[in-house]
Amino acid sequence: MTPPTTPTDTPAATPSATAPTGRGAVLRQTVGSLLVDAALPYLVYVVLTGQGMSDVAALAWSALPPALNVLVQAVRHRRLNPVGVIVLVTIAAGLATSLLSGDARFAVARDAIQSVAFGLLLAGSLVVGRRPLVFHVCRFFGSAQRPDLPELMERQWAANPVFRRTLRRATGVAACVMTLEATLRITLAYTLAPVVALPILSVQSIVVWTGLSALLVVSVRRAARAGR
């Protein structure tokens, strides 16, 4: 599952974005994710297994739409963002290990690698980083919509303790969600047939990533308002 490429209406250090724009962007993003990261991989899997291809091979090919989506977004925005890099690396790692193992259940569960990687990065940023990972993610993606956002966020971080506390809390919550998502993914992959587990887990990922994107936007806006 590809995380939303950009929380496009992401944080503002001042709550200037209008609510309808934010809701519209999230809706478009969610619909696009449902098509590219849930419907297309499932369609690829069903068509290929219907043609006699093995579950493992079909599941490997089903990773093609999300991977291509990351590359298309990179070309569109003329940059491969750090999240996209992690997604491509974890997709490659998941494909390699599932093909080597020959286990269809592992192939279904492979995106757990992605969730674990993000969870570790989130948790680690609270321990070793000066700023939590959520701060950097919001600043990176939000600058595409608001060029002045990095400077605004830096000022808020320096002067607003509520802002700092809220972003740290959001980072911790996101790390816990990633851990739970990976656990549930592995559990379902090993208890359900691939044809049943694949669409369920695809939708699960979209719900999780959309929810985390909304968490980032709400957290930063509330923190900014508290510091005004």
C-alpha cells in the first residue's frame, strides 16, 4: 500500500486553509488510493490467478500498480520524496522475500515490512531526533502548498511548547498505529485465504494512512491555534 503521496492541505502553522478544500483533497486522495492501491492490485491478482499463475507470482505482480504510482508521482512533482523511497524499498524487499520463500501468505503480509519500517522510524525520531518525524513530514509535504511553511513551523517549534508537545504526541500515536497495523496484517494474512485477505488488507491500509494524514493536519492546526 502506498501512503498518500502528499497530505496536500497539510499543516499550516496558521489555520488559513479552508475546511472544504481540506476535505475535498482528502476525499480525492482516498478515492485515488482505493483505485490504485486496492482495486488494481486485486484485479491483477484475480486475472493472473484465473490464467493459472501461482498465488505467489500473481501477488508479486499485484505490487506493480502501487510501485508505479510512486514513480508517477515522483515524475509529476519532479522529486522522489523520502516516503516514496521507503515505499519502493519495502515493496522490493517484500517481493524478494516472498518470492524466495514461495509462501503466498507471506506475500500477502509483505506490506507489514512497510508498516514496521515506518513505526520504527517514528518511534526512533522521538528518542534520537531533535524533532519528531511528524514535524519533518509535515514541513516537507506542506511546503509544496505553502512555500513559507518551513519557516512558520520553525518559529512555532521554537516559541510554542504546545506545538512541540502535540507533534511529539502525534508521532507516538502514529508509531503505535503502525505497530497495530502490521500485527493485524500478519494475523489476517495467515488466517484468511489470499483472495479474501488481499482486498481487506488493501482497504485497511488506505484507512490507516488516510487517518494518519488527517491526524497530522488536525494536530498541527490545533497546536498552531493554541500558540497564537
